[in-house]
Amino acid sequence: MLVLSSVLGGAGPWLALIGALAVLLVIDLALVRGRGGEMGVRTAAIASAAWVGVALAFFGVLLLTSGGEQANAFLAGYLVEKSLSLDNVFVFLLVFSAFALPVAERHRLLTYGVVLALVLRGIFIVAGAALLDTFGWVSFVFAAFLIWTGWRMFRHRDDHEGEQRMVDGLRARLPLSEKPAGRKLVVREDGRRLLTTAGAALVAIALVDIVFAVDSVPAILAITDDTFIVFAANAFALLGLRPLFFLVADLVERLRYLKTALAALLIFIGLKMFAGELFGKIGPEYSLPAIALILGAGVVASLVADRRDRRRGVAPDAV
């Protein structure tokens, strides 16, 4: 297939990207371990800014070496993935709460989850790009799915019942040991292998990420079908997820219009994919400003509403 041959034929950039990501991840883990595994708000803010800076540096490299189209496609895809990851933070918080996971263990499991997610996203990206390359009509399926997902997200923009049911269902079905097991993920009891609470939380995070990938991979493939750019955007967004979790876990509820903005974003991308198939490709020079405008409007509206309610003495949870 053309997708697989392009991946194999361009092995140099892939090896360089994966090698750079591995080095950055090791450095990040070493810095966190040096602080005893803890990540306060200030540390999380610095780490988040650093990961955003790395992504922007990669954008600059693409701009110099590959031209504006690839660079803009990466930036548009990165914005989409980074925005969707904000909504994912709340679900991760539900997972950790459902399994009563101590705060000190969350960073370790998020690290495992990010590495596993990178592998899963890589598989999804190659498979999705191969489908689009082999069967052109799949674009219409992806577009319809994105529009439906956006509509569903808009309908449930003010509640998290679906996510809560999903997490509760996972907890009820996983073979779980209730005994303390230190830092182990799996233990043996009465001849059976059971998951510890940490192991069950990791499995839940992996399964939840598969659900997230079903939404996010078609969304970014609607922006560009370049598997290298798609994987790079996913990778940089995922690697910045750990500090982002500690930074916004307590603030995500204040972004009350985040789901509305994400719903509008998915619907826009779905319509763009439809239009691209019917009337010709719409380049990232048009989609990038639209994505930034939709997301910026959601964040600004949330901050304005939150500030107004604080002036009135209304608690965020009461809205």
C-alpha cells in the first residue's frame, strides 16, 4: 500500500522523530524523579510550557525543511489533539477516583499510559490512513462519524454521565484484587492472576484511550493524510498530557464551554472532510485559523463566565 511504502521509504525522519521523543521523555522522567515523583502546579505549568515550546520548535523545523503546508498541517493537528486531551483529563480523573488511586501513583501510571497510547495511536493512524488510501469512500464515513460525535458531545456538554458509566463499567468487569500490593500491577491470589488497583487503573486508561483514538484519529486525518505529520501531532500532544493533567485537573470544570467548542470543532472538521471530497482539498491555511478561532472562543467565553460568576459569588460547581 502507498501508506506503508511511504512510511518505510521515509524511515529517516521517522527514526529521528522517535529517537528525539524517546530522549525528551527520558529527560522529563529524570527531572520528575529528581523531585521525588511529585508535580505541583508550578512544576506542571513549567513542564506544560516546555512541551508546547518543543512542539512549536518542531513546527519551526518543518517550516524550514518542508514548507508551510506541512508545518501548518502539523500545527492544526496539534491544536486539535491538544484540545481533545483537555477533555480526556476529566476522564482520567474519573478513573483515578474510581480506583481510589493515591496522588503519588498517578504520575507513574500516566507515564505508562502515555507510552502505551503512543503505540496504540501509531497503529490507529497507519490503519486509518491505509483505509483512506485504499477506499476513498471511507472519508465520508469518517466525516459522518465526526459530525455525529460532535453532535453527541454538544448534547451532553453539561454532564459527564456517559464517561462516568464507562469508568464504572470498567471497574465492575476487571479482575481486581482489593489487597495492598505496593507498586505492583498484577498479583497472584489463590492461583489466579488479579490486577491491583494500579494495574486496573492502567488497563482502564488504555481502554479509554482506544475510545479517544476513535474520535481523534479521524479528526486529524481529516486535516492531513500524511502519517508522519499525524503521528508527530499526536505524539507531542500526548507527551504533554502528564503535566497538563496535574495543571488543569482541578480547573477543567471551570472551562464550561470547552465541550461546546470541541463539539463545534469536530462538526467543522467533519464538514470540511465532506467538502474536501466533494469540491477539492481545503488546505491547512484555511482550517488552521478556523480551529484556532473555535477553540479560542470557547476558552475566552469560559474565562469570562467564570470571572463573572466569581464576582457574583457563585461557585463553579453551582453553575
